[in-house]
Amino acid sequence: MTRQAKGSTMNKPFAKRLTESRGRQGLWILPLLLLMAIAVVLSLRTGQFLTLQNLANLIAQAMPLVITAIGQMFVIVVGGLDLSVGSVISFTTAVLALDAPGYVLVPAVFVLAALIGATNGLVVTRLNVHPIIATLAMQYVVLGVTRILRPVSGGTVPDTVISSVAGSFLGLPMPVFWGAAVVLLAWKLLHGSRFGLHLFAIGGGIAAGTEDAARNFGVPTRRNIMLAYVACSCFAALAGVFLAGRIVSGDPNVGLLFELDAITAVAIGGTQLSGGIGSLHGTIVGALVLALMSNGMNLLNVSPFIQTAIKGGILLLVVGLQSRKKMGL
């Protein structure tokens, strides 16, 4: 490296060097190191952390956030945002707690989630409403319907849903198989299909200020953005199914603040909120960082209100470290 090149590297702002991306996957090594550091600190501070029971609980607690964050990444990659995912999660649990067979309710929640996502996508792409406004409005609509269906927690979830979450198989907890299936599906969609390639192309153009770049190369921009919102809502519904199996009831408040946690996890994992840059493994690492922090703070008896404040501060920090010139918010 020449002296000039070394000088240009040293002269870069610290925030820019921390958040500098490598290709299309973004910076995810730093969050991985943070995850490992948190695990080491917790293992030294409390003897409960490395117990089998706590690790099993950690996996089960992290799974809904991992699923929701993966879905949120589909939308963020194209420069969007979905604030309705928390309400979709609560709505899913409320529908599953209705008095009907599981083979009717489970497909129904995904059909309804797809309709919610399609509506978000149509409002954003056809009516040109900002994603924050469009999905915030949908959040209130879905939450209102949820509270009509289930004003308070209760009801009975189908046994098939409960059995798919509880217990173990081949000596491993069921959430492990949920995680493997979700990651394989998301990897195929994001990194192993033309659909994923199109999402990154659309987001890259939006981040660069040339929104028509992907369309000029024949990419159906509006259709793919709408499908990204559909995927986001369907992943949120999947997280809702998992949560319904865990709490064995419908709960109108169970999805509260999941949207902010999911956005924070995606941002921690190196995905640029301006679009076009990110990776599935980075998003998973970001979700695990938040889950590990929550688990550790619970073990250390940190107040839930302080935990919420800390999460808000983390979101502000990771967003502030991203380039303002490319920020689409």
C-alpha cells in the first residue's frame, strides 16, 4: 500500500471506517465479534448462562426475533421499512386462538399476512406513500382488528402448532429445526434466486439516487418491491405461529415493539437502511446480539424499562453510524 493510500485510510472518519461495507454483504464481522464478547462476559458474570436450560430458553426466545428480522431485511434491502410486523405477529396469535381446526387456521394466517404485505407494497409503489407512513397506518389497522378478535389474551391454540414448537426431536429442541428451515428458505430467496438479486439491484439503485436503474435493465421494480413486503409479512406471521405455540394462547400485545427490535437487528447486522447492501448471516448475527443482550440483562436482573431504553440507544447508534447521504429515512 502506498503512503498516499495509507494516509487516505487513516484520514477516514472513525464512524465510516467502522461501517464500511465489503461488496453487497455489508459489515457483519464487527457484530459477530460483539456477539462473542457478550457471550464471554455473560459466561463470566453469571453461572446460569451456560446451563442447558438457559441455552434452550435462549434459542426459543431468539427465534421469533430472528424470523421477524429476516423478513424485515427483505424490505430494508429495497430501501423500505415495515412497521406493521409487530401487529401482524399479534394478529397471527389472535387468529390461531380462534375455535377452528389447525389445518384451517394455519393457512389462513399466511393468506391474511400476504394480503397485508401486498397492501403495504401497493400503497408504497402505486400511491407513492412513504414506507414509514404506509406501514404505520397498517400497524394501527391490524392492531385494531386484533383487539376486536382478542381484546385480552386467551383462547386455545391448535395442538399441531403447540407440538411443532414444544418438545424435541432427535435430541434437539424444536426451535433448532425452525431456525434451520427458516434460514434455508431465506437463503434461497435472498442469495440463491433471481428474486433476491433483483431486490439488491433495486435497493442499490435507490441508495445511489438512481431509482430507475434496475427498471432500465428490465427488472420489474414495483412487483418485486410488493413481493418484498409480502415476504416480510409472511415471515412475521411465521414468528407469530411460533409465539402462539410457545404461549399456547392468543395475545394482542405479544408483538409489541417487535418492529423496532427487528429493524435494530437488521441494522446491527450491517444492512444499510438506504438499501442495496446486507446479508442474511449478518441479520441473524444482529438478532442474536439483541437476544443475547436481553437474556443477559434478565439474568442480571436489569429492569425491563432500562432494557427498552438500551435497545433504543443501540438503534440510534447504529443508524447514526450509517451514511446520512444515503439514508432514505
